[in-house]
Amino acid sequence: MKRIFKLLLGLSLLFVIGLGSKVYAEENLSVDVTSVEISKYYYKMGNILSIEVDVYNDGNVAFDLTKERLVLNIKNPLGSYISGSFREVFPLILNPGETETFTFYTSPQTIPSLWLEGTYRIHTSVYSTRDPLGYLIGGQTSDTTFVVDNTAPLITWEKPIDGNKYDGAIDLKVLCNEECDYINFWWRAESQAFDSSSLRYHYVRDNGTEFEWTLDTLNAQLWNDGTYVMEDGTYYLYAAGKDLAGNWARTKEIMIIVENRKAEIVKPEEDEIVFKNLSLEAYLYDNDEDYIQWAVRQGTCKQGTNTVLGNVDGHNDQLTSDYMELPGNDKYTYTFSYDVSDFEGGMYCFIFNPSEDPGETGIRLIRQFYIAEDVIRGGGQIIEEFDDKKPKDYYKISFGGQIWDLGNGDFEGDWEINFHNVGDTELNKTKFHGNEITKLNYFNPYGSNPLTCTAALNFTMEGRLGQEDGYTLIFRAGDYDSPGQFD
């Protein structure tokens, strides 16, 4: 019995010693990989890859270079470890409480051309021959990733529009199909080359997919902050930039036309019908005031033909000018008013022709309009009330508009009829609108041959009823007993 007891006691002591050894390893031999840092997140073929790992001994046992070591591995986008020189090992010599930074790939290592595009994951491990697991749990990390991207971005223009004319501020905008690091806008005149020494470029450094900048043709900003006025003419632009991995790309060249010197006719509007009073207005943007040739011609815009107003072809009518000082080009506004009551009806043409200085683009603007010999304006309503009905059942038609006599049997009109509570569901709250007069007969009490009758207006007009075209309005107002008033 004594022998058996002693044997059991010996086994018990061995068991305790074994447990004590295991507890010692877990509680006192400990590590913490506090950070894994790379120089950037996006890489392309040929970029240098450098990785720094901070290791902290947070136990109370010193690391032994023969027993503990730091190992770094990389997994590719398919989840496979990359073998060879990208697996590196560092022996660890760290006293308790010490931290050391280990730099991997000091050789250096560059991204191989055969690497797949995609996300790569960095794995660290601290192996120890003194731990039953063979490694220390705090040394295992896999949170740090980086991306390999060898594909150039696609950069496209959104503004300005290729071939359009511009003056003053031109909004430039390009889009990247992925996040880009920067965009550089370039521009040149047709006779110039794209040359960095000219400083005709501008960087927009702001990570993103949309890049914008404003090029002011009257105060164009060079890269050294100098400015100049872009002369009128043809210009070419492109934009270039890099994605976050450093892949370079550029847009196609686009062409724009700069017309800082420009003019516009404001009055009359195109095809406007004028009755009695004609108002002309036009403006010119230029760096100095030029002589203005202008004319109003009857029935044509052809030079030297049927001029009725202006400062050419023997006429000496003067425009009133007004001046506004602006950066680059100043604005000159020209106006003229005239009583055209005695003019024949029909089409007229306003020609505005500023003379040009050497090197300037010629400008000759035309604007067609109409003069009416007479105008008929009117309106009213037809109401029929029923005493035994509610107010909503009242019968009501309202109408109004105007008709212009352009002479030579030509008429223009703008007439509208509204139907209210007419008892017809298809017509109720429906509108007729027309402007094409096919037949007209009216009584003008102020004309040269007034007739003594109460007949007022008789016309036929083509137009739209509701949302449908192809309707004809036959309008009669007046005394049907007056002979000769209605054809």
C-alpha cells in the first residue's frame, strides 16, 4: 500500500509541474503587433512596396531570437499566399515593455508585372517554440490591405461643348471613371503648341471623380498666377491626370471658339409684330467703341436695298449709345425709336454691323420683324343664365386676342376662346387657341372709308382645341344685316 501511494503522489507532482509550465507560457510570454503600415494604398506595376510592423512585448519574459520570430506574408486577390522574396522573417529580441519597428522589403521590392489587379492582404505572425500552439496569438494580424491597379483611368469632358462659342467665364469639367488624384487642364490657341513653358495650364488637386475649374477668357489665369486676355479665335483644350495608383491618362482634344468681341440684337424680337412704335436695341462687347453701320430695310435684308431707316444709303439716322466699363471688353448699348404709323405693312429687316479693327472678327447681325398697318384688339364673353339652375350650370364663353393687318392681304393673329359650364363634358373647361388667319373682314370706324354699320369682326382661324390640332374657328361678331361686311 505504501508503494502505491508514493507512485500516485509522484504522478500528482508531475501533473502540477506540467500545468505550471503551460500557465507560464500563456501568461508571461505575450506579444502585440500594434500597427502594420504601408506607404500608400494604391500601387501599380513597378511601384516600391515597403511595409513597417510595430511589435510590442507586453509580457514579462524577454524574446529569444532563437525561439521567437516575426513572419510576414501577402495573400493575392485569389486568397493564395505569395511565395518567394515577399515572405520575410525577422528574429525577435525584445525585453518586456519594449517596442520595435521592423521594415520589410528594404532591398527594395517592386510590384511585379505579373501580379493580378485587385486587393492584397498582409498577414503577420509571431512564431514561438516556447508556446504549445507554436505561435503567439497577439502576433496574428490580417487587417491591412492594399490595391494593385495597372489600368489607366478614363477621363472624359463634360464641359465645355466641343465646337461651341464662348466668351468670358468658361466652366471646365471632366469626369474620371474611378477616383483620380488630380487633373491638369491645358489650353492653347490654334497657332500655339501645348508647352509647359507657356504656363497655359491649371492643376486641380482634389481626390475624386469630378474635377472643375473656370477659365475666364477676359482674365485667363496662368499657372504662375499671371493673367492675360485670350484673343478671339479657335482654341484647343485637353485635360490629363492620374488615378490614385499613378496611372496617367488624358482626354481627347476639344475645340472651342472664343468670341469676346460679340454683338446681339435685343429688340425687336425675331418675327415680332410692331404697331405704330418701333424700338431698336443692340449691344456690342469690345475693347473700344467702333463705328456702327445700321439699317432697317423693307421686305429684304440685302445690302443697299429698300432702306427706310439707318445711317447708310443716304440716310442719317443716329443711334443712341450707352457705355459700361467691364473687365477685358466693355459693353456698348445702342437704341433707337421711331413712329412707323405711316409705314406699309409687311416684313422688315434690322441690320446691325459694327466695323472691325485689324485682327477682329467681322460682325453683321440681322433681325426680321413685321410692321402692322392696323391692329384689332378685343375680347368679351357670352353668358346665359338660367333662373331655375344653380350658378355652376350657367352657360359662359369668354374670348379675346388681337389680329394684325400686315398689308397686302396678310394677317397675323393670336386669339383664344375658353368654354365654361357649357353643358358638354368634352368642351367644358376647354380652350381654343389659334394664330393662323385664313379669312378676315372687319369694320374700321377710323379708316379712310368708314362704313356706317355695327358690324365689327369676321374671321376664320386655324388652331388647336384642347391638346389637338386641326380645328377651324369661324368667328362672327356684329350686325349680320349690314351688307358687304361678311364674305
